[in-house]
Amino acid sequence: MNRRDSIKALGLTAISTTVLLDACKQPETKTEAAAPEETAKEAGREQWELDRDKNLKSETFFTKHEMATITVLADIIIPKDEVSGSASEAKVPEFIEFIVKDIPEHKVPMRGGLKWLDVYSFNKFQKPFVEASADQQISIVDEIAYPKKARPEMQAGVTFFNRMRSLTASGFYTTEMGVKDIGYVGNAPNQWAGVPADVLKQYGMENVEV
């Protein structure tokens, strides 16, 4: 199956509702209301939200090596095709960097999973995952991307890849590029073209003029 079709099937059913809902959680206390000029910049958002996002964006969690690995994985999960760009072109790695800071529960599993991936790649190809060839990278991913087919000893990798796939789908399919990729056009007004010809014929009214 095409990898992009696979991620639609696996990711969209779970477009990581947990990720999206948790990201929208609000603290019990609020700071003072936003200044008029700031409110104009991001209408509908309160000052505590703007301040929180600013603080999160100013922090760095993943190392450069980890971000490079995340980028490779994201583009394996959602590669560029004739319909749209790749996950990295939709800035999915940046989304993942932000979301692990926004939802700290992701930090240990993601960092541990990236470490597992490098150790496995070293044992198999004597190089970290990001330095392996494209074929070698795919061979590793194929061992952890399909839970029902994976060997028992690959469970740690399977668990990590499930999380990585979910975050990638969440990041990609909530961007303009991702929305266009699945062909969603939003609500559109109906256009009445009259009673269908087959219905008129069924009731013997195809020649009736109104």
C-alpha cells in the first residue's frame, strides 16, 4: 500500500485527538486580558495563551541530531508526491518540537524512541539512523511500522513509531497543505439544477413545461 494512503487510513482516524485536545487545555487561572494591539494580531486568543506559546517557542527540547532524525522519519511517513509536499515541507518537525513542549508526556517516549532507533541502526548498519542509506532506513521502518507483523523484540520500536506516526499525521493534516491533500474543501452552498431527468421520466413529466 502507498505510504501516504496508509497514513491517511491509520492517522486520520486518530488524527491524534488526544494531541489536539490536550493542546487546547486551559489552565485554571488566567492572566490579564491582552492589550488591544496584541489582540488584533491574533484575534480570539487570550494573553495567557500568547505568552505561553511565546515561552514554549523560545525553548528548545530536541537536539539538532534528534531533529534531523525526526525530519527523516516524518518524510518517510508522509513523502512528497504529485498531490502535495512532504511532512517536512509542511513543517511537521517544527510542530513535533512544539507539541512535546506543550504536552510534556511526549518528551521521554520520543527521546527514548529516537535513542532506540539509533542503537538499533548502529547494531544493524554501524551508523546512526539519519546517516543510513534510504534503503537501510526503510528496512528499519518496515520492521516497526506494522504492529501485527513486528517481531516481539521490536516492541519498543513499534511503540515509538506509533507515536511518531500519530504526531506526524496530526501535524500534517492540520496544515493547509494537509487539508488540500485529503481534498477537503469545506462547506459549499447547494446549487439546484432542477428535478433530475430520470425522476421526471419516471413520473411521465419529462415533457412538462413549468
